[in-house]
Amino acid sequence: MKITRIFAHRVELPLVEGDYKWSGGKSVSVFDSTIVGVETDSGLVGYGEVCPLGPFYLPAYAEGVRAGLRELGPHLIGYDPRELLKLNHRMDAALKGHAYVKSGIDIACWDLLGKATGLPVCVLMGGRFGEKVRLYRAISQESPEQMAAKVANYREQGYTRFQLKVGGDPDLDIERIHAVRGMLLPSDRLVADANTGWTQHEAMRVVRAVRSVDVYIEQPCLTYEECLAVRRNTDHPFVLDENIDSLDMLLRAKSDLAMDVVNLKISKLGGLTRTKQARDLCVSMGIAMTLEDSWGGDITTAAISHLAHSTPEEYRFTSTDFNSYVTVSTAEGAPQRVNGFMQASDLPGLGITPKMNVLGKVLVDVS
């Protein structure tokens, strides 16, 4: 089996809630997603998706995905998509960095491997652990009262994990954390995710003010060193996200005891192959994980579900179902939320079939 064509569509994904706000006044109302197709001489086609959280979250942006595919695509024609490590080695040689550009291709090749073998991706990635995957709900940054009301609404839908978007004014963030935690059950999990939005002294004020609150603190500051300083001055469970963008950083953070949970995003690491490497390393080191991506729709949600389902449950802190946040469905067969959980498909590959009438015209075409 050889790659004969790499192509991509652009799809706009409006948000169900209208917009999504997080630290620093950042917000998005319509996500720009790239659906990547990898076609082979066998007639099989695999699909992936890349959807950066705007151009101001990580070093990634939507037009950069498509420009990168035009640059990278010609170097992969003729390669066997089932040889995933070899393909990733080739991508890294042909394009230095830009992990997010490679992610959609890699996901599509896992989809192809599953279709070629007749197996779901989660089986190929290690096996299916458990019956279902627990989900969290991200709560956009608003007033404490509005955020608490949204959490109450999502609890009724079956969610028991919540990621509260903080990283704004420290005094208001303290109110947000208290307001939301106050209406949760003891068994519910609350994460205060600052998305790098606090300076070190602000983060220290917040963790001291919520010392008695059952809450996880996620990525409080911009740099790893600042986060580590906060970590060493709080007994709250600690999550790192934006700083963990490579195996080197993951090993460094483990050595420094810098986190209790790590957030692994597929496109941040460069696809399912690289994320599986990080996932397996975390399992061997005993580190729990949030398994997800920056954003996306049905195809991203399918990829997340297979990554999560192939992870031992005791290391699976939570995941998310991005397709429930948006108003546009791009594929049949994608996982759907049921009472705060989702399941990976039993069908070969990712188990999805793109809705070609939704995807629209091809914007990138390399053959």
C-alpha cells in the first residue's frame, strides 16, 4: 500500500454556546478546522483533523496547517501509510518542527492502518480498556455565578469532571473557584485551568486563597520554571499542559516532580504516534493523563476516543468530546456523549465516514 494523494478541506465549526473565553481576554466563536485525507493505491482513504485553538494559544494556526501540508505532502507520496514510525521519521526530516501540521496526516494513517487490518485504532494502539471514557466539560470564562450555573447544567447531563477557565483577575478567579466547588459533590473533580494566564505572584495568591478547596491547579503560569515554583508551594494536585510539548519536557517534569497529571494534546505532540509514545511513557512512570487535543469536531473526537480507550483506566484522568461543543457535524459514526461518557467505535480505523457535502471543496491537493 502506497500513499498516492494527500488532500485537505476547511470546515468552520461554530460553537453551541456562541463563544469560548479563556485567560488574557482570548476568545473564539467559530473554529477553523482542517480535515486531512490520505489516499492510497489500494483505494482506501484515511482521515484526520487538525483544529488549533486560534493563533494565540499554542504555536499553531489554521492556515499554517494547510500551508504546511502543501510543503510536506510531496515528500510522503509513495510511502506506506501503515509504517507509522517510518512515516513520522520522514515527516520530521522533511519539515523541522510544526508538529501540528503532521498531526492530521498521522491520524489519517492510523485510520488507514485500521481499515487495512480490519481493526479499530484503539485495538492497534494497545487494546480497549474499560467500557467507556469519562469526559470533562470546559467552562468558558465568565462571572462566578454564570460559571456555576453552567456547571450545574452540565452536571445534569452526566458530567462529573469540570475544567474551569481561570487565569484572569486573581480575586475574581478565587470567587470562581469557590462558587463552582461549592455546588459540586465531593466525588466530582474540579480543575482550575489558568492556561498560563497568571504571573507567579498571582498564582501564589490564588492557591493560598483556595487552600481548603478540593481543586486541581492546571498550568498557572507561562514558563515551566514559574509553574514549578507554584507547584512547590501548594499541596493541590497539579496539572501541566502547555509546557509539555515533547518527551524531553515530560521526562524533565517527572524528574522534578512537577505534576500529578499531564494534559496530552494530539496535535501539540504531532499526531497519535507521538502521543502514544508519551502516553506509554506516562503509564510506565505512573502519571495520570488528560487525553485530548486543542479543539476539533467529529474526527478529532474519534481520535481522542481511541487514544483514551487504549489507555489503562487508572491513568486516564479524563478526556473530552469536542463534537458536542460545536454545531456542525463533519462525519458519521463519531462518538457521542452519553451521561458524561463516550465510547470509541468498534469499526475498523477511526470508525468514521466524512460527510463530503459538509466538507466542501478541496483546498490542498498533493499527488
